[in-house]
Amino acid sequence: MKNILALTITTALLLIPLSELRAQDNAGASASSASDHPDEIVRMHQQVAAANREYKREVAAAKKVYEHKQAEAKKKRDAAVASAHQRVGQ
């Protein structure tokens, strides 16, 4: 059971950088198309939108890390509680 959990976590952590690389490639493509538009205000709005997309991507990645750490802490707490209950029951 622990091996399966470790394998799942390791796989998930290895896949995160791959998705970030794809997102960075897409961001680079949108940045070059933003500089092609002749209207300065439109370029500004496109750059703001690109910055907002990058921010949201980084926040989503941070949330995933937070949720992972939170799940680990919950497992430790649950194990400690179960251990305490077992000691009292004996």
C-alpha cells in the first residue's frame, strides 16, 4: 500500500514539470502574437491577459502543492489518532 502511494505521488510530481513546460510554450506563442497587433491599447490588454493567465497557472500549481502537503499532514494525524485509540483500547 505504501509503495503504491509513493509511486502515485512520484508520478504526479514528475508530471507537473511537463505540464508547466507546455504552458510556457503556449505563453511564448501568445506573447509574440500580442506584439504583432498594431494597436497599442490592444497589445496592452493582451499582455495583461497573458500576465493574468500566468498568475492563475502559478496559483493553481501552488494550490496543488498545498493540497498535497495537507493530505500528508492529515495522514500523519490520522495515524497518530488511530495509534492513540489502539493504546487506550488495550
